[in-house]
Amino acid sequence: MIILPLFLLAILNASASSFQQIKITGTITDASTSVTMAGVNIKIKGTTLGTISDADGKYILNVTDANASLIISFIGYVMQEIPISGREVVDIKMVPEVTAIDEVVVVGY
């Protein structure tokens, strides 16, 4: 039988609870058309952990910090940083990135 001091048990319990995973889910849509978006990158800020949205625009991501932020990016759309703030469902609306072209030259052969 192993007997551990109380302070050591408290440390072990505190560190175990700090690594609890929180399952974050959501749906990603285009803000202007409300159409779901597949292939959008969702990453936990400051880490290399992430996922992409499926064909229905849905994603699932496990995080260990309820105060983390998600970085969402997709070509042609404005990159967003969204704090989780303890939520388990984070739906995201992607805003198209508008760039103006002053002049276009078309050359045909």
C-alpha cells in the first residue's frame, strides 16, 4: 500500500483537471449567403492543433483550455480569431475578403 501526503494528492488532482478536454463543435457558413462551407481551417491559437470543416460545414475540435481562441481561415475570406469563452458550440460566419482591381488587361491570341 502506498501512502501519499495530502499536498501531493491535491497537486495530482489539480493537474489532472487542467488537462480535461473540452469538445468544441460548430458549423461554418458564408456570412452573405448562409451556405455551409467545407474545407475551412480551424486551429487553436498558439498551437499546431486544428481541424477542417467537413462537407456539411461542421467541425469538432478538442481543447484543453476553455479560454483558448480559435483561428479560422479560408482562401478568399477574412481570417478570424474567436475566443471560446467556455462555450461548447461555436458557430462561425465567414466574411468574404473583397479586393478591388483598378485595371484589367485581357490579351487574346
